[in-house]
Amino acid sequence: MKIQFQETGGFVGIVKVCKLDTDALAQDEAQTVKRMVRESGISASGTHLCETARDMQQYEIIIDDGGEIAVTYDDQNVPESAWELVGYLKDRASPKHRG
């Protein structure tokens, strides 16, 4: 399973990214990631953003596990079931270098 994550927005506007491949992770961590994806409830592509809010963080998650699912959420629209996965990916994301 391959996962791409991008965090954008907020007041400062820093872009952070993370790319994971469960085949490259230790077995225990790979199983944890797969469980978080399964329990996240992310099963279809879509964009879920609040039209009226400004300066919210936005999270783009692309999951490729034999088929690609791409979702975009803002802070207000992340499903409760997906926060563990989002938090895990945020912790591993680093600033994207421009250039």
C-alpha cells in the first residue's frame, strides 16, 4: 500500500508532505498503517471542504492499494474515524522544498 499525504493552508501556508510505502516499513508499523487506513472509513475519492472558513489546514490523502482513492479534507470535515490516520501522517510530514 502506498500513501501520499499533503498538508496545506493555515495562516503561514507551509506545505508539508509525506510518502509511505507499507512494503518499506517494519512489519508491525506496516500493519498499524493498514489498520488505520481500514478504520479511517476512507473508501471513496472526494473533496470535503468548508466553503466559509479561511486559513484552515487542508489534508490531501492518496491511498493506492491496487486502486487509487484520493480525498481532501479541511480541519472541520475530517471524519472522526480518520483523525488517527491524519495525525500519524502529519507527524511524519516534512516541509516541501520549493524549487
